[in-house]
Amino acid sequence: MTLRLGPGERVLFGRGSTATPVGLRFSDEAVSRLAGEIHATDDHWQLSNLSTTHGYLVENPEGAGEYLRVPPRRVGAPIPFEFSRVVLPSRRDTPVSFLVFAPDHVYLDPHTSGGSWDSRTLTAYSLDETATYFLVLVALCEPWLRDRSPVAVPTTPEVVERLRGHSGRTGLTARAVSSHIDYLADEKLRIGAPAAPGADRAQRRNGKREAVVALALKFGIVREEHLALLPPRSGTAAADGGV
């Protein structure tokens, strides 16, 4: 299940009930009926812990074990991670968790120096090159950057397989890759690729991948030097051409 929140929008989460409706529902009995609230702002999001007894963890899946603890009854805790995992305590073997992609973080143009804030230039596409979504984007663009004249963009399973050997992304799944592609298209690159009339889900997904790759290459968002972020290719593929 995927929920999209625009700036200023909120969603409640918890076990819920007929009398206590929530937008994001969990069945675990250790989760409060009304466990918390997510509030999207312009460039970050906030977490309110509505539980009176349980603290929640917000982890940075792409960091070196970074996390925040949001104590019970804490309202509007600002979360700095662009990609987060919210973890709720549970009576089961594994805790309840869900992922949150933050609203678009804004970065200064790397060539901007000094001057007042009003005179500085922001990047048109503010991407974090250390994030998993950028690694996914590089994998999608790789065939073009290696001059292999591809006829189609890599599929989601092919991206998963390509990144399998990456030391920091060993648990990347097809579902996670699809979420990163959605985040790139909808939030980072703001493509909003129109679907052809009558297109099925697979065709819409293909169209979104193609649009992401076309824009990233057209504006030089992904360049040849970014290939160094990918894990080494197999011996056969490497011998066929490429770096």
C-alpha cells in the first residue's frame, strides 16, 4: 500500500477501528488504535507519537546505523532523513515498520559560492548522490552510458540483479526498486509521465522508467563518472564492453 501526501497534508496510523479511522492501518495488537500521525511539509516530514506508553524509532536505511527515537506523546518531531523506516514495537518476532520518502529536499547548486541566500541558485533537480534512489537511477541509465545502444531500459528485476553485489544494498527488493523509481519520477524529477489510453500497469511502469532515464540523460543528471557507484559487473559483461 502506498500513500502520497502533499505539503501540509497529514495521515493518521495505528490499529484503527470503526470509531477510530486511520489512513495507515496495522493489525498488531501492540499497536495503539491511534498510534501516530505523519505530517508532510515543504521539504521534510514530521512524526507525532500519539501513544502514551511506546517510543518509536525512525531509522535511516541508507546511513551507518543512524536513527531517532520519538518518545511517547511527542508531537511534530521533525525527521531529517530523506528516506526513513518507522519502527513500532510489537509482540511478534519482528517489529511493525513502514517506509517514508520525505518531500523533496532542496540543495544549493554546487557551483554557487557565497552571497546572500536570495542571490544563491538552487539545483533544478535536487538529488542526493549517496541515496539508494540515485543508485537505482544510475543502474537504469548504465546501458546508455556504456554506449551499448540498448533497445529498452532495464526492467525492475534487472536493476535488482545489477545492484545485488553492492555492499550497502544487499537487501534491495523489486518492490523497493519500484518505490525508488516512483519517488524519482513523482518527487525528484517531477515527470508525471502520461499513460497511453488503455495502458496496463506494466506499460505504465515501463513508461515511467523510460521517462526517468530520458530526462536524467538529457540534462546530465547521471553521467559516466557515476558508473563508479555501481558494483563491479560480471566478467562476461565487463569483457563485452564497458568500464
